[in-house]
Amino acid sequence: MSAVEVRVEDDPQNAAADLLVAAVRRGGHVALCGGATPARAYELAAALEPDWSRAHIWWGDERAVPPEDDESNYRLVKEHLLDRLERQPFVHRVNAELGAALAADAYDEELRGTSLDLVLLGIGPDGHTASLFPQAPSLKVEARVVVAAAGPPPEVGPPVDRITMTIPMIASAQQVVFLVTGTSKADVVRRAFDAEPDEATPASLVRSSRETVALLDRDAALLL
């Protein structure tokens, strides 16, 4: 497990966009996340590099909803990134409308054997990352690269079933990048990057075997 390079940035979304574009220009395989925080990073990345035709795009996790649903991570990426590009990447969408179990089986088969260049992640208010939730059975899975997961409590996020990459799959990436902003995340950032690894904070367990970077604003880094 690699150490985490913590970068406190005036504009962490811009820093994330730079890393995404660098991976895309190398023709890399990139796994993206949902949530409000990365949306602007996607817009900035599309403006910096409108030709993503050499890259492959995957999703680190997805909600078991159709692609046009408001809760779809695919929809967020489409609206904030894909629709703004002049040339499209190879898009590996999770067929989440099949339901979590079937979609996870299909994505596990499609993803297996792929070498990811960059995985972009956030951290939820309970310390989850991707759809790896505190104390969940998915934290111990080693034989698969994608699994189905139960959704979180309503106070954490939409309580719908999920499809998520496993810890070994994320760890195999050349670079894992966490993008986290805001004072509301300061405590989970501390637990993820300045405390012992703990299943109560899944983000503390997720590291690339090569390079892990945490892009934080000053508010998120307040307790480090």
C-alpha cells in the first residue's frame, strides 16, 4: 500500500482536471466517480482537452438506476464531460438498469484484465469511497474486481443498490486520486489520511500500490 501524497490546493478541481487530461493524452484507462465535487473537474478537463478518442472511460461505482435517472453517475459524467467533448473516448458504461447483481457480474467480466491508469474517487460523509461502505462485506472481497453492494442509509446517499469496483481492483491502478472539498469532510479526511486504516472508514483502506494522491481544499484539510 503506497503512502498518500496530500496536496492542499486553492483549486483542487483544476488539479484533478490536469491529472485526468494527462492520463487521457497517454491513451489511458480512467475510472470516474459521481457526486457534486468532480462535476466541475470534468468540465475543466473537457475544456483543456476536447479529444478523448484514445482513452477508455470506466466507472468506479454506479447506482442501480437507468442511465437517464437523476441519480446515475453515468448521467453526471455525460452531462459534465462527455457532452462537452469534440471526440469521444471508448465508454464502458455499467448497465445498471439490469439491477445490481446482473450489472456487477457483467462489469466484472468486462473489466477483468484491464490495467487502469487513474481512478478518481471522492469520500462520503461516513468515510465511504466508490460504493465501499463502512463494515460492508465488499471490503473483504478479493476474488472479484466488481461486486454488487447494498445502498447506504438515506442520510448518507440515495438508498439504492450499487455496483462498485473492489479494493484490489482500485489498488491495481497506476494512480488513485481522491478529490475532496469542504469543511463537512474535514473529519473523514483526517480519518482517511491521518489515522490507522479502519473498516469504519473505507477510504482509509483504498490505496494504489503505486501512487495515491489526495487533492484537498483548505477546508477539507483543516484537521490534518
